[in-house]
Amino acid sequence: MPALTRLIVEPLARAPGRFRGWLEESGEEIVRSASNPLVEASQRLLQRGFDPAGLITMRMANRSYDSFCPASVEVWAKYREAD
């Protein structure tokens, strides 16, 4: 089974609707000022050569549970919000 990556996010105080996010395991910030941090982080991970089949989920920094069921990085990277 592919490893699970967790993106931890928190809202930016001076930019409503925007978030910064970091990888739980390494603490590396991967997105800042993102409106859809899980999608943007997944796209960046793919650009860096991350395994497309690797699982990713997201958790708000002040919560003890994940916001989404894990899905592959490839699936999240392809997501687009409806216009």
C-alpha cells in the first residue's frame, strides 16, 4: 500500500480564504496563499517527482482528524473547482 502523506493547513490571518500548508512528516511548507491547498500541494508534489499513486490527505492545524479520506496525489492534482 502506498505511504500516506498528510498536508497540515492553517488559514492566513491577513488573507481570508487563503491557506498555508506544510507536510506533516518533514514540516516543509509546500503552499502559501493557496485557495485550494490540497490540490495545489498535490500539483507541486507531482512536479517534484512524487509517486502519483501515493496517498495524500489534509488536516487543519487545530484539529485531530483529517478533512478528507486519502486519495492519490494524481487524483487530487487533477481536481478543478467548478466554475
